[in-house]
Amino acid sequence: MSEFTLVNATMADGSVTNVGVAAGVIKFIGNEVMGESIDAKGLVALPGFIDLHTHLREPGFEQSETVLSGSRAAALGGFTAVHAMANTMPVADTAGVVEQIKSLGDEAGLVQVQPIGAVTVGLGGERLAELGAMANSRAKVTIFSDDGKCVSDPLLMRRALAYVKSFDGVIAQHAQEPRLTENSQMHEGNVSAELGLAGWPAVAEESIIARDVLLAEATGSRLHICHLSTAGSVEIIRWAKRRGIKVTAEVTPHHLLLTDELARTYNPVYKVNPPLRTDADVKALREALVDGTIDIVATDHAPHPVEAKECEWAAAAFGMLGLETAASIAQLVLIDSGESNWQRFSEVMSLNPAAISKLADQGQLLAVGNVANITLINPAATRVISGGGASKSSNQPFEGIELPGTVIHTIYRGAFSVRDSKLAK
Amino acid sequence: MQSRTVLTSSDIDRAVTRISHEILESNQGSQDLVILGIPTRGAILAKRIVDTIAKFESIDTDAVLGTLDITMHRDDLASKPTRNPAKTVIPAGGLDGKVVVLVDDVLFSGRTIRAALDALGDYGRPSAVRLAVLIDRGHRELPIRADFVGKNLPTSRDERIRVLLTESDTENEVVIEA
Amino acid sequence: MKHLVSVADLTREAAIAILDTSLEMSEVNDRDIKKLPTLRGKTVVNLFFEDSTRTRISFEVAAKRLSADVINFAAKGSSVSKGESLKDTAQTLEAIGADAVVIRHHASGAAHMLANSGWVKGSVINAGDGTHEHPTQALLDAFTLRSAIHTDARGKGLDGVSVAIVGDIAHSRVARSNLVLLKQLGAKVYLVGPPTLLPNALVKRADGFSYSLDEAISTFKLDAVMMLRVQLERMTAGFFPSEREYARIWGLNADRLALLGSETFVMHPGPMNRGLEIDAAAADSKNSLVLKQVANGVSVRMAVLYHLLSGGENE
């Protein structure tokens, strides 16, 4: 394994120093130089990013994405770990499937691929999947989610929350009351009424979150809320955290930047679940990310083939790409806005997701002795987003938008997965 | 852009009076006569002609005067900006067996009149169709000629003739622009 | 003007121009030879993903009276049912050389998609997309009302005319198109219906609203009431408890007709559920414009086809 020194890198606290890496770990932080010198002047060195919400589509939907193509996109986006959502075919609801996904990730070797297990068999919402078997498998699953579907049955949700306590697991809820969102196409509001597209009301998300934080309190379990999208949801999480309930929450980059006005184009690239909301929601989500009410940014990277998006809105699939643009949007919201700093950036992109997932060797501050999962970005660079990048799909919602910051190097376990913004292998 | 007046207000009035007389003369009176103006300025001229005739003959203006819009029969619809069609008014007696005099302001390529003849067929079968124009500027593209002409005006193709009538333009004159 | 996807694309002037042209077209429809050579050589495709014999026939007659060639394409499948996708269908039509595609689709935005996709080069006319818009219906409603109110309607709008649209506003493409177009023409538009079917966002754009038809009749000096068809599946979805209750509160019956007075016109886009949203007494009254609406459909669609398909590239 190579030895190198990142020379004159800017740390999250603003200090400028050298970082030496050898044998996969950080050997020193200081003025020395060892091995190959890599100029990191102007680059911010951060703990490798961790995505808690990625759809890698394999097995079953390899025309959209594979573990390998998704790993490439992740590495280019500065990630050193991603969590593969369970809605594959077959569903990741047994030890066998989660182990298969983990080995595909190891084989790709670009990022750590950590499987998420389904809460219920086949995402059917009726019977608990073998959560213990998945937790005890080689994949060591800690996060369980029926994402794409809500665990809407309150009794089943209560049982799942209680059950995962035995191995300190966490249920990641896709909060969507199914009856309130039958055939829903976009955020329910002025725009949906004008466009004649069936609305997805905010209350359908908020009512489930309210119920689940109370269930988490009653069971004393850990609850994670996927892709928070409304100002009302933020209020409920804020209340729950004040009350000491063990709840964490994520927001996606697209919910931090885009609004339902985009649906006026009837371009299904903007169709996503939960839907793009209003300006007021975007503002509330940004504030919540800054003040800590929302713990992490997670991409909900959801690749879809062309034919699933090149059609009328109602027939199109929900979801958008996100791995290669997430860090830029987090920078926009936290740094360029002047609202926060790189330390908070590290928390929401790396430290907090690792803590929720209990990932070893990931999401650690850059410190001597820690495994070298490091992302270096150039915050001063800008780029205009075009196309789907390394993903097999091209449902790019940020097409044509100029975003700040580019990932220059991604170092995964002491080796470059991305060097000079190009995949190392 | 240069412009010069080729017909003054009184020239126009004289031409209208002369055409009116010629129509009566060739028709040997006003019986079975229908005068259809092509909007916009042809319709104004047609009304002037009928008003002039009414001074000499006792006629029911409504039974003689009409308008014929030819917009929907034009052959240049695909190449020119969309025009809003104008009103067509056929006198209550219809056109069958009548002598129809079409009236237009300027006769140029002849295509407008071709469209008018086409449109006319949808409303009836006149015994004869005549053509009256205030200006004949030449450059015909179809075998069409006017029976009654206010003034023959040799022009070059790129010149523009503008007929201004009080009813639509406040002025009353014909100018040529190059 | 290239496409007619939404009435919002029409300026007041453009809308009035179409209504004026419709007036000329209605005269053509009254004469012995009901045919104009205007669109000779043009091909109009009626692309219907949703059954609607009335609308299709209306467009077909309109196109034929303007001498266009008409192809009826009833596309049953959709990409939802894994049949042929909108894109494939559109490209087939493009290969045929369609100058205009009249599209009726169950998905809101389908016409917009077709017009903006680049899949077809011709004009796109929205003949009803999901619960979004039905622009030619709104134009024929405006035309019918304008002709009923003005003896010489040419060049006029609907300034100061007050219209109540009554019923399932939430799911009505007719209501959406009329709300925008009637207001564009200067009318005051009131929305009336059960709260479950009256979305706030649309109410905000109207000049007033009421949850009670009786209240609307006594409050707004109405020149016309436009009754919307009630889809029976709304009842099973719990938007209102029963047909009887709906008819009692929002139905236009003889009593309400009397309250409206002899100056108020009654309209309905059809087909009517007699005895539900409208009684025979109202539907067949001398103030009813329902039959005129049907008759005017062809004239208005001829005008729309003319305005879209004539005119060169460099307008």
C-alpha cells in the first residue's frame, strides 16, 4: 500500500497542514512529508462522506444501476461509504441477499457498501423480515428500512422498533401515510391544483413522523426518519428531540434546493418521492440542517432508465440522481450561505451518518491512527451539472444548474478511489 | 422611404363615380345586380359604389351590397402570418342568377380574385361575375383581368401601393411607396 | 401560435381572435356547402388515449370542413400498462407526417409533454389531459356565452359577466380552463361545490366561492351557471356522502332555476347526469345553452385548427 502526504491541506477547522497516509491509516498530521507529495493547497480535507440512503438497484434492476456503477458515482461524489437500500429484486430481506450486496461492494472496492435490510418480508408491510439474521450476517446490518414504502401499520412499526433494540439497530422510516397519498404525483398545493396533478399532502408525512416519534419514545428505540421534506416535519422532529426521543433525521440535497414549481415543466425528472415542496419548506429544511434538528444529508440517489422518465408525468417513476452532486449542495447550504462551517459539514456528511449506522472505521475525524477515509474538495471551483455522470442512468434533476465545489480526491482505506476528479480504477 | 400621391381624394371620388356608371351601363340598369366588396378596402369601395348607384336608381341597398371574405380560400396561408377572417355578407336574395360585381382596391397578381371566385362558388351560381378595382398595377400571375378600372398604374414589383380611405384610414388618397 | 396546450397560452387578443373566427366558421356551418379549402393537404391526427366520441367527432368534423385529411388513432395502451409509450406513438405519427396532433390523454400534462418533447414537429392541440385542461371546451363555452350575451359579439370579451362554475372543481379540466379563460376575457368567476372538491389554490384565483349553491345564487348576481358533470367514482372515494345529498345541495333544480331568474344562462359541458347535478327543468329550459354548446364545438375547433395551421414560420 502506498505512502503519500497531502501537502498544505485545509482542515475542517481552517488550519493548513500536511496529512501523511501509510498502510491505510493516517500516520501524521503536521509539517512532515513522507512518500509521494500531493499538493493539496486550497483543498479542504474532510472525513470521507457517508451516504445513508442510496439505491444501487442490484440485484434486479441492473439496467438502472449496479453496485459497481453506483460505487463509481459515489467515489466521484466524495463518498467512502454508501448504504444500499433494500428495495431490490429480490428484496434485501434475508441474510443471503444482504451478504450478496456486501460482497458485490467489496468486489467493486471503491467505497464501503453497507446493505440496509428490509423491515418487512418483500416490503409487503405485513410480516417482519428476519432482522436478527441480517444483523448477525457478514453484512452486519444495523439499519432496516422499507424505503419506497412506509411501514404504515402502527402495530408492526411498534414491534419492529422494539425488536431491533436487541442488536441496537435502527428503523429508517419512509414517512408516507398510504391512504392520504393514493395515486399522488407531486406536492399538494397551488402548483398541483393548477397542473391537475394529484397532490401528496404534507400531512401524509407529518402524521407518520408524529406517530413514530411517539412509538420510539414508548419503546425507547432508535428511529431514523428518511428524507424529511416539510416544514411541519421539522417542527415535529425538533419537539421530539427536545423531549429526548432517540430520533435522527435526514434531508436530501434536492429537497434543500428544488421546489414544486419545477413540476410546471411536466418533466418527470422532477418527480420524486417525497415530492419537491415549496420555498417555505426548503427554507425550514435548510435552517434545520444548520441548527442540528436535521442530523444528516442523504442522497436518496435513485437511478431510473430513460423509458421510466421519458413519458407522461403520471406514468413516470419517482426518483432522481444525487451521489455526484450532494457535497456541492451541502456546501451551498452550509458554507456558501455563510450559515455554518466545515465542521458542521463533516458532521452531516460523515460523522453523523456513521454514528447512526455504527460503522467502524468510517466517519471519524482526521486524526493520527484512524483509517484513512478522506475526501478533498476544492470549494472555490464551480461546475455546471450535465448528464448522469458515472451512473448508468441519466435522471439528473440539476441539469444546467451551476453548483459550487468539486471533489478532487477520494481516499478509501488509504488508497485513491478518485484522483484529480477521475476514477483511479 | 419615398412616397408620392398618385390619386387625390377627388381623383378617387371621380373614379368611384365613373365605375358606378360603367357598371350600370354594362348591366343595363340595376336589376339582378349584386356588388360584393372584398374586405377590408374593397368592401368600403363597394359601399361607395352602391351609394353612388342609389343616387341614380331606386335600389334597396341591402339587396345589392354584400361582402365576400376570401381569407379561408387564399393560397398563401402557409407562408404568411395568420390573418383573422372578416365577415361575409351575402344579400338575402342569394347569388343564383345574379350579376355579381366583385370589388377590390388593388389588382396585382390576381390571386385574391382567384380566391374570391373560389369562395363565391360556395354561396351560389351567378349568371355572370365582373370585377371592379380602383387600381390595376399590373404584374398578373393568373389569367384575370378587371372589367372596371379606376386607374391603370404601371409599377415596379418592389413598389408598394397604399390605398387610404376615410372609413378605415382617416386619409383619402392613393400613395405609391418605393 | 404553434400549439394549444393551455388556455393560459392565449392572450386576451388571441382568444378574441379565435372567438371571432369561430363566428365566421359558424356561418359556414349554416350554409349549404359546409366546406372550406383552407387546410387542403394538411393532415390532422386525432390521438385519443381516452374514449370520447363526442370530442373526437367534433374535431373530426372541424378538420374535414376545412378540407384537412383526418386520421383517427385510438391508442388504448400507455406506458403504465406496458403498451406502446406516448413517445413511440408520437414518433409513428411524425413518420406519417401529421401537421397537427389532437391529443386526449388520461394523464395531466400529456399534451404539454408532446408539444415540448421534440417528438413531433406539428402543432399539438390539447383535447383534454387528465384533470388539467380542456382548452377547446373553454373556448366553446366562452363563445357560446358571448354570443348569448351580445347581439353583435365580434371583437368583444366577457367584461363584467359573472359566471359560477358548480361541482367537482378539483377534478375538472373544464373548470380549470374556464377559470383562466373567462377571467382573461374579463368575466368574474365564482367557484361553487363541496369543500372536498374545491381546492384552495383554485379558489384563490377565483373572484369568490361558496360551499352552497343557494348562497351563491343569492350572493353573486350570476349571468350564467356552469354545471359540471359529477363522476360517480368521487362518491365512492368519499368526497360526498351520496348522490341524493349532492343533488339536494348542489344540483340545479327547478326551484333554483326560478331563483336565478330569467336573465341567467344555464350551461353544462355534457354529458349530463340528469337528476344529479342538473334537472330536466334546468337542462331543457329556455335559458339553457347546452345544445348551443354542442353545436358551437365544431365552429370553435375549426377556428382553432385554422389559427394553428395557417401562418408561416416567421410570425
